[in-house]
Amino acid sequence: MTVAKEFAPAKVNLTLHVTGQREDGYHLLDSLVMFADVGDRITVRPSDTPIMIIKGPMADGLPRDRTNMVARAADAMGVSAHIQLEKNLPHAAGIGGGSSDAAATFRALSEISGKPIPDDLLAFGADVPVCMHGQAARMQGIGNDIHSLPDLPALHAVLVNPKLPVLTAEVFKCLRKHDNAAMPDDLPVGASARELINWLSEMRNDLQDAAIEAEPIIAHVFNTLAVTPGCLLTRMSGSGGTCFGLYGDAETAASAAGRLNQDYPGWWVAATKLNAARTN
């Protein structure tokens, strides 16, 4: 294999319940995760000299040294390669962009080298294991406990980010309650899209209020999404600041995205489909 290409989809936390905090400071989570059909793209090929090229509409502001998640993944694999990252997702946005990039890099480098992917993916961040899983899942613990949910229905969504990075550490500093209720044991597998959305409306993202306190513009994003025609539910993904709206069909979602792009040209807006299976 001389060239490997991998898609790094946006990760969307449909729910995010903060259920506790360990003595070492790590928070315990209970989250329902799906992956979008929008994302970054990784292309790798063998090279005697490690090279990382970052391009794309969201390339500005990304670290270009060995602290970049793509470079960290390459260093962990011990594979010298020419790696190109096409950055389409905003960073520090709560949709797992860097984690998904790392997972895609691991997959691509394993493909060209035959080397195994490291076992301790949590060392690269709490979202990396679920991004490596790449399919709808319930993510619990500190990101290490993942249960696949292949029978969830696809959902039509609009993702909105005001292009303002939101630092996870700052959001957790604003979190008032660290021991909230988990999701029910029984999840709505096999439900219709509308039934799933109704169920989601009774769940939470426990970081929303903290994120709004850290970056008040997130409240404006919520309010703007909520009044788009046909929006059935709005919520924040991860620790922010990307928010999403859920819609009954692709046409309604696309119409909402078009209106938002027109009214807020400085925001990142994407109509997308959230899938239970891996998106390529």
C-alpha cells in the first residue's frame, strides 16, 4: 500500500451527562454519540522524512508542530510518512475534530505500514477511542467504555459554530454540578427518527450552561437555531461551541443551513446526516 486515505467525521454528542469526578480529576461521562457525513480528510504515504501538510478552510490556527494530534498519532505509530490533513471542521469546537483526525491517522498509518494501532488510545484524549470506533455508540466512564448502537436511525442535522474556539478546561471550570444522573439503561434502539428526537429532548448536555458562561455567544447560536423553520431540537455538542439542530428531513435541514449561512456569513454552518454506521 503506497497511499492511504481516511475520512475523519465530525463527532456529535447527542447527549452528554456528567455523572461524577474521579480523585485524579477526570470526569465520568455518559454520552450518546453519532458521526456526521462532514469531516476532515487524511492522506498518507511513506516518506523517509516525516512531513505534515495542513490545508483546507479551517487550517488557520492549528498547531503545525509535533503537538498536533495528527503528528502525535504518527509519532506514536513510529511510522515516517508524508501526511496531508484537509481541515474542514472548526477546531476546539466540541465535535472531536482533533480526535477524529488522530483516529484517521492511526488507521491510515496502520494500513500503509502493517503496524498495529496503539492500545492506549485514551492517552491521546477522551474522544479518541469513540472516534476510532467511528459508529453510533454509548460512551461512558472517561471515554473508555464504548457500546455500539448500530440500530439507531439516521438523523438530519445542522451544525453551527461561531468560529470561536471553546476550551474544554475553561468550560469544566464553570461546571457547578459534577454528579448528575446518567442516561436510562435502556436506549431507544430500533426507534424511528422522530421517536429518537423525542427521547433526546428529555436528555441533557450538562456542559451547556457552563459553556454559555464561558462563551455567551453560544446562547445566541442556540436561539438562532431554535427559530429556524422545522427545527425539532437544539443542543450543544461536547464542551462547545458547536450547537446542532435536528430536523425531520434533509430538505428542511438544508433550507435552515442556507438561511443561517446567509444571515451569519462569519459562522461555520453545515447541513449533515448523522449515521449509525461508519461514514466514509
